[in-house]
Amino acid sequence: MNYNFPTGSSLYKEFLIEREEILKLKWIESEKKGKDIGFEAALLNWVRNHRAEWKKHRDAYIFIDKDRI
């Protein structure tokens, strides 16, 4: 078994996917404000306003995708 922890773990892969969403939000909000809002502000915004709904849709998508295997 060629397992490269942590970069080979599913948990790490999920972290990277969620991080990409936070970075997208950071870019959008920075564009709106005309300045870089920073990662911490984007992270807080993401957790407070978007994560729960994103996670619900992501989990549903993963569940459906696994059924196709």
C-alpha cells in the first residue's frame, strides 16, 4: 500500500477542496471592496455564511457519486 499521509488522505483532499472555495470567496469579496480582505476575514465569512450550505450540497453530491460506482 503506497499511502502518503497526510497528502494522500481523503481528509486532506477535502481540506484542499474547501480551501479553494474560501480562496474564491476571498477573491470575490476583495474585488467588491477594492482591496485584499485577507484570508482570515474570508475564512470567517465562509464559516459564518456559506460553509453549512456548501457542506450539505457537497455531502449530497458525494453520496450520489458513490452510488454510481
